[in-house]
Amino acid sequence: MSPSKKSERTQAGHGREKGPKGPAGSEGSVDGINAVEPEKSFIMRLPDELLAAIATFFNPPIPFELGHFVLPSKFTMEGRQELRALAATCRRFAKVLLPVLYRSLVFIDDKRRTKTVEFYQAKKVHEHVREIYWQPSYLYNDMSPIFLHAATNLTYLVLAFLPQSVPDDFIADDYAGLTTLRRSFTDALRNLKHLRALEIPFWESREDQDFHFGESILPSLKQMSIGDWQEWDAFEPDHNIDVVKWLIHPDIDLEDGLLEGWAERLGKRARVLQLAAHSGWGRTDLPAKLPDIIKDVSWYKHIATHPLESLVLHGFNPVTSHKAEWTGTLPQFLSSLQTRNLHTVTFLDVPSLRNKRRHLLNWDNVQHLKHVTTLQISLATSVDEGEAAAAAEDHDADFETDEVAEEGEMTLRISAKEIKSLLNVFPNLHHLLLANFHRCRRPHDQEEQEDSVHPFAEDTFQPAARDFIRTLDLYKSFKHLEQVVFRSAEAELGVRFRRERGPGTEQDEEGWHEELRRLY
């Protein structure tokens, strides 16, 4: 018996796959569905669709996130190894698992471009590739994107040329001119007719002036992530891009035409819009000219019917501003978005900057967004998610110590009173999520978890969450509010407050049901 046959018997079901052949001639299937046969091992009884769904946990899709490129974690890399070993056990597993194993690929090129050359030669996997995260070598040349021509079924491409990772010694010579998309790259894009999402935040212009992001060249393109793009005419007026993510440079106010070009070309059809501040750059305020520019664009006269459904402000501070003249920028920008389709607003990775030199934002005179039903405010928990801005803006450590007690297991980062006026902008909320408003010092020792975690959750975290919600007076202020979720990534805990209605509640009173949950 050959080794491959022996492997199939011992690892994939204690024997050959038996059973009637279906229409396609596959063993163990009837009408295309895997038959349940008692003599098979449990895993071999599972249908192909369920096996593929389970395999996805070992090689999850690449998230479409602007400014926070997500590389495979150690778990994901180990998961890919497990999938590769499992796919080698039998023909059925190979057929089911190979599309999952090679759906998402990550290339971080060295000077020799070893990985991209290997992919170019592996013709059997080309058809399976759907998502690629590509960080080219800083020594980019016209041969670098040659592998893209082989990925004809590609749906999502991240071009992660990261300027901050280039050694200073190379910036003056080798790095010169690389913020322009080379013709070799745009020629490769012309072949990707199934491409739905494209992320190129650190490139500004294109070498081929005949190349356009639109239906004529990229007919399937719907999601676009960009940075400080210079040539807005590269986006056709009638493109189909409706998910727009923009990484905003801190000095963008000084550049002429960038805000206007973005608003006119990519703001018109945006159904999902995310504006992101690059973590560590120090700017936590929107460009000061943005509210006026939005009101001056050609499509603003139809703002009431604008397709915008979801707005995400990533890394911007809705509580305080570094400059007094910027305190009205964010409130005015939100106030201008009076579209009946906008239902969700998210403040993600909010840097909790607290010092005497910062100025409170004024939300009192903002026109309410009456159609927003879901609001999420999530504070940053690490340097990578926005806390570096504190150092960049001369964070006053003494002020935080004076204002917020640093004793005990939980420390308040931003108080309920500081966000109360912000919440009032959304009078018809149904769902509210508040995350990471406390620093938590929960014991993480595995041996102490059984004795320490539960008392911390019930005696410390849940009462703190309850007090925070009560201070906001949500019960009386928001008649349509159905639930509030208060959670902490550091504590790995969440409390869900759900409004109780119907039988059992008094006629003039409504109560809140509390549910404590572990997040992980």
C-alpha cells in the first residue's frame, strides 16, 4: 500500500470513503449531499459546507480596516499550518480546504521577493486566492506586481507600502517617487475584474493618466481605502464605490484641493464612510475646513436623500480639542449630515486625552440627528489604537491624576458627564454601546481567575457600569432606547442593560434588566 493511501485510511476516517455515488460521481453523496454513514468517523460525516465553515476560523478573512492593517496573528499562522496538514490527509479534505487555505494570503516582500515568486509559480492555487495583503519591498520595480496577473479571482487587495517602516538611510535615494502608482501596478489592476475592495492609503497619484478607478476598468470595485490622494480625477464621476475609508493626514488643512476633491468624487455615493486619524500622528481633530467644504459640494443640495447609512470616526476625539478654534469642527460636521438614511454613528478608538490645555467641544447648538438609532463610543486601550496622541499633544499626566482617582481596581478615563451633551445630539437612539471607559486592573493570573474574576465582575465592574449609566440619565432622556451595552476589553466583561416592557411592568414605569457577560 502506498503511503498516500495509508494516510487516507488512518487519518481521514478509518477506512475508504464508502457509499453510493452521487450524480457527480463523488463517493458518499446522494444528490450532491454527503450521506451520513455510521461506519465513518464523525468528521467525515460532516457536509462540505460545514467543514469549510469550520476551516474559516483557522484562516479568517482579512478585515477591511483603514489605517490598521491586520496581519495574521500567531494563532492564524498556526491555524494555516493545521489546515495545510489536514488538507494533505485525503482528497476530500484537499478539495474542501484548499480554497479556504489559499483564500487569504500575506506577502511582506524582502529584496529578493521570494514569496511573490513562489506564488507566481504555484499555478494550482491561483484560482483560490480572493484576498491579498501585500507589503512590497521598498526597492519596488516594475517586476514587483507580476504575481497579481495570476490572481484573476482576487476580490480584495491591500497595498500596504508603509513609509514609516523604511529605514532613514533609504528614504533619500531608493524611496524617492514611490508615492506615485507605477504603471506596472495599474496595468495589473486592469486584469482584476472581480476586485471589490482596494486599500492604498500611502499612495498619492498615478503614473498612467488613462487609468481610472471606476466601472470602465474595475467594474466590481465597491470599497476604497485611500490616504492623501492628489489626483481626484482618477475617480470617475459615475463610479460604483459606496464604501469609502480615508486616512487623514494631520496637516491636511494646509493642502489645497484635497478636501474638495475627496468630497466631490468619493463623498457623493458613500453609503459607509470612515474617516480615520493615523495613530501616533497626534492630530485628533477633523480638518477645520471640512464642514464648509461639505456644504459647498454639488451634491449637498440633496443631502436629505444622501445614501449615507453609517459613519465611523476612527481616532478622533468627540470630547476635547487641542485648539480652541477646532472645538466646533466635529459638531458642525455631524450637524451637516441631515440625511434620513444615516442610522449608525461610531466613534472608534477614541484617544482619552485629558490635560489642562485641551478645550471641551461644544455640542449644545448642534442640529440633532434624529434618524440615528445606533451610537457606539469606544475608547482606545493601547498606544497602537490612539493613546500615542497623548504624548504628541503634550499630555499632562498630572491633570489626569488630579481629576481621576488612580486607586482601586477600576479607574475612570472619561466621565459620564463629559459625553452627556454628545448623546443628546441623537435623541431617538435605540441601541447604545459604550466601551473601555474605565481602566481595569482585574487579576489575570490563571490560578486566581476562579476566585478573583467573579467577585470583580459582580462586586466592582457591574456596579461601576450601573453608576455610569445612571449618571447619564438614559432612562428618562431617551424614550426609544431599547438597550445599552457597557463593556471593557481590558476586563473582558460587559453588562447589557435591556429595557423591560409589557406585562409585569407598572403603567407609568419601565425597568431595566441587567445581564453580565464575559466577552472572551
